[in-house]
Amino acid sequence: MNDPLSRIPRMMRLHARGISYFNAVRECRSIREAARRLNVAPSALTRQLAQMEAEIGAPLFDRLPEGMMLTEAGAIMARHVVTVMQDAARTEEQISALSGRHAGRLRIMAVEGVAGQLLPALLGRIITAFPAIDLYVEVGSPATIVSALREGQVDLGIAFSLAPHPELRRVAVAHFPIGAVMRPDHPLAALRTVTAEDCVACRLILPTRTLSLYRVMEPMLRPWQDRLDVVLRTGSIELTNRMVQAGAGLAFQSPLALGTRPGGGLCHVPLRDTRAVTDLGAYVRDSRWLPPLLETVIGELRAELRRMQDMGGEPIA
């Protein structure tokens, strides 16, 4: 007589311990570090991985000098594991909501450019509405945000002008004008709008390729490449603002990046160019079901973006 288990897909025969062990090794890229995190013996973790690989019929990790790296089969397994763990968390949240509890965990990663105004306002809304949740927030580059979303390390990513990615879904977007940022005593500060040609006569602080702003500004400044007086190139928005305040030069940013005080002591003069627009998007992992908490937070984010439209943004999608 055939064993009934033989008719069950192999993925269904992977129990919770195997999934948690695999995920810890995937995140830590080290048997020893994953075992320390899980408070188990490294030998027990190694045996569990070997059992999973025997069950699946393929190695899940390559043991390399730089650490445990996913094989092609491991990458497929990782997508399955991340989905399972996120769906389990969603189920727990739904059950908690039935009894009126709004507990859970929310992990957000955002670019530095929204840490001054948008992010504090959004977090204030979340903390007020859900005082019992565990809230984790980190600042990261666009590439780091994509990676963290794909691997299930964060629930929500917020970034400017993120290139489309097949494993991510954009759940909110607003459009904001790019302008010249300068001190109030700068000669161009009294103008309603400026052109790129107006700005190239000044000393400039320009973004590096690590910022999405680079892709907006590079084609606009290209005609005057030989005339540019660049005193600094940096991927830090905070450093850019501080250098502008110190009088080092003029920079380009969206109004969201000017700090928590109105203007942050700086002036933002919109560029008179149809290309001078950046979109701010919120992203989730495409294959996951959104738990109630995350859906509510996305709604709060859309509301906060609408509130900030008086800064010169365009309608929200």
C-alpha cells in the first residue's frame, strides 16, 4: 500500500522548525550566527538543513568563504518561505483584530529624503492609531529597500523614483517638484521659478548616482556640463542641506527633503522644466497578501501625502 505522505507535495512536508531554520541561515548567511539567533546548537541546525535538502532533492546553500549563499533551488525555496511567514503573520493579525486587539509588527524602510517631514508625520499617525504594535523603521538606499522587500525583511518600502521591479507592487505614489535649494539670502531666492541655466552660473552641490535624484538632474544639466562649478557630490541629503546652509553652494531637491521646520532655514525654488518632477512611491512585496495593519498604514500614508500637497506636489495615485 502506498504511503499517504507520498501523495502530499514536498513543500507541505516541511515543518515549521525547518522553515525557521532555513530562514535564519538565509538572513545570517552563517550556520553559527543563525544557531546563536535561534538558541540552538549549530549541529542541530546543520542536521535540519541536510534533512530539508534530502527532502527537496537539491542543495539549498553553497558553502562559500563569504558565507552561506542561496543556490538556484534555495532562491526558489526562499520565495516560498518568505510568503509562508508573511501569510502566517497576516493570519495572526486578522485573528487578533476579531477580539479588538491591534497587536503585531510593522517594519518600514525609507530613503533618507523622507526622514525630515513625511516619515515623522506618518509614524506619529501609526503610533497614535496602533499603540500596541512593534514598530521598526530604518533608512536605506533604493537598492537596499528593493532587496529588503524581496527577502521579506521589511513590510513597506518608501522611495523616490524607484525603477519598476517584477517582485514589487507600488501601493501609493505622489509627485513632487524638483527645485533649486538655497539660503534665503541667495540672489535666486526671490524668484518664483528658475531654469537650469540660471543655476549653472552658481556653485553647485550635486547628487551622486546612489540617489534617484541623479537620474532626474543629469539630463537637465548635461548641456552645461563644461560650465558646472561643482563643489561637492554626495549621496547624503542631510549633508547636502547642511552644506547649503553653510553657504557652500546651491543644490537640487524635492521640498520633502528640506527638514522638519518650514523650509528648514532653506528656500526651495521650483525648476521651470517639465522633467523636474520626482515620484515618491510606497512598495510592498508583490506575492504577499496584505495584513489589515499594513493596509491601514498604507491608507494613513496616502492621507499624509495628501496633506503635504500644499508643498507643490501633484495628485496621488
